[in-house]
Amino acid sequence: MKKVSRAPYVMLALALIGIAVALYDAYAIYNGQLLWCPPPINGCNEVASSPYARIFDLPVGYFGVVYYLYMFCLAALLAFDPLSRGLRFAAVAYSALGVGFSIYFMYLQIEFIHAFCIYCLASAVTTLLLFLAACWHLRATLVRPVSTVSSDTGYAAARITPWRAAAR
């Protein structure tokens, strides 16, 4: 019986959450509206109006929409072909890139802007969870050769075994 990894489906759900957060941020900034911030964290508009909120004169939220759309498509492809080596490594690499940018943006909020945006924090957590899910999927689908010696011929034969089964 073939065991299916749930990680691509978790990644799909996380990417949808990320798309929603980034779309709200991008839409509000595009239309010149103020972002709604819950009372404990009240710096969304300070962060959105800072000079660090734009890359090449485009709001960071636009890049977030593209990132999460890409991750959604990558997760959908992984759901159809969970053992694709290129897709698995692309998911880990691209989500790691997202984590790196999230760390950079958190650093900017702490050191230079001195305000926090709940949407930036939600995006950072979502990106971190995407990375963890991509790593979980990569680990769950890794295969490694296990050599066995045939009792009939005495020759070693290679057999491909999932990582978890080989560790037992």
C-alpha cells in the first residue's frame, strides 16, 4: 500500500493563507487605504509607509503575492508528483529563500522602523511553516539504496527503500 505524504496539502493550505495576507496588504497599499491593525500590534501603517516597504518602487506585498502563488503552484505539482526530485528541492530552496527574506524584514522592523505589522508577522510564520512542511516532505520521500545479499547466489543486490523503512 502506497503511503501518501500530506505535506503538499499542508503547503497548499499555507500558501492560500499567505496569498490572502499578501493580497490584502497589496490591495490596501495599491488603493491608498490604511491597513487595519489589531490593538496590541499597532504599527502596520508605519511599516507600510516606511521606505523599506518598497523594492524597486513596488510594495513588498506584491512580491509576497508572487511568492505565495509560486509556492501554491509548486505544492499543487508536488501533490500530483510527490517523488519528483526537482519539485521537492525547489520547494525547500524557494521556501528557504522566503524564510531568509522574512528574517530580513523582521530585522528591518526591529532595528530601523521600530514598529511591527501583524501581516508581516503572519507572513513570516506562514513562510516558516511552508519551509518546515517542505523539509518534512523531502525527508518523508527520500529514498536510499539498501544492499542485501541474496541467499541463493551470494551476490549483493541493491534495493530502493524509503528513508523511514531503512532506518528501522
